[in-house]
Amino acid sequence: MAKPPEPIEDVLPGATWVVDAEVTEVVSTGPAPAKVQAAPGATSTGQKSASQTVKLKIKRVLRGTDVKELTVEKPEAGYSLRAGNHGPFLIDSAKMILGRYGPDSYSFERLEKALTAK
């Protein structure tokens, strides 16, 4: 069973940028993480996907300086990105994507509500 995304209240404070963006290119992919042996009876190993460097075309900035493109790092995580993936991205000051599942973690409505609550 997959873990749910981290609570938005835990992730949002670390976000320098909150953007509506689309992956235009996977620049590079890191080495494959070590294989994890599934526990007896488990339906998933929780296997992580390799780190990636990706270019994002920014459609809208909800937090941060206005930019049209960012090259960012996706850490080893339970998802991979490819050109065409789009949605809300939370990015820290080191240009690292935050959140366990990238752009599938939080809806725009939820992010906008959390940003105005501050």
C-alpha cells in the first residue's frame, strides 16, 4: 500500500516556488536505486525511482519569483517524471521538487487555500 502525500502544512513552508508547470524535458536520470525486497504478503516494495533533472515550463506562479522556465531536481522517490507531466510543483530554494509524489500530491484548490491561509 502506498503512503499518502505528506500534509501540505509540512511541505509548503519549504517551498520557495509553487508553480503550475509542465515537464518539457528529462535532462538526466540518476543511477537506479538499490532493489528493495518485498515483505512476505506485501503488495508493493515501495520501490523508489531514480533521481532526475527536468526542465519545467512555468504556466503560472503561485509563490516565488516570476519565471518562465526552471531546471529542477527530482529526488529518488516513488514516481518518475516524463515530458508532458504537468500540475502543481512545490520547489525549494535548491531547486528540488518537494513532496512524495511530485505534481500528483496536491490539487491547485488545496494549494491556493493553504497559501491564502498564511
